[in-house]
Amino acid sequence: MRIGPLGMPEIIIILIVILLIFGPRRLPEMAKGIGQSVREFRKGIRDVKDEIESEIKKDDNVVKTETAKEKEAVKAETVKES
């Protein structure tokens, strides 16, 4: 199993070093903190994506409204000229 350029032996060595540095008591706390950070980051990304999509929809509606008004104006002019 490979994760990017790291193989299984490298991952095991990294995990052992982390365990030695932080100890078994702090690892669950750190994992929880990292999980919360990732969750908040994803929520932020989703919020930004939703906001961008809503702005695009607003712009599309404005363009459609303006196009419809222009078509009506052209029809009115055509009727007046006839």
C-alpha cells in the first residue's frame, strides 16, 4: 500500500515517531482536533461553493429578465412601426 510517495515502512516509522513525541494520551485529542478542523474546512468550502452558485443563478436570472425586456421592447417598436 502506498500513500503518495510513502510506502508502508515509512508510514509506520512516522507513526512510531509521532507516538513517541506526543504519547498515547494526547493522540486521541490531536486526532479529534484535526477531525474538527477538517470538518470546519469542508463546511467553509461548501458554504463558499453554495454562495458562488447562488450568485451565478442571480446573474442568470438578471440576464434572462433583461433579455426578455429587450425582446418586449423590440416587439413594441415593431408594432408601433406597423
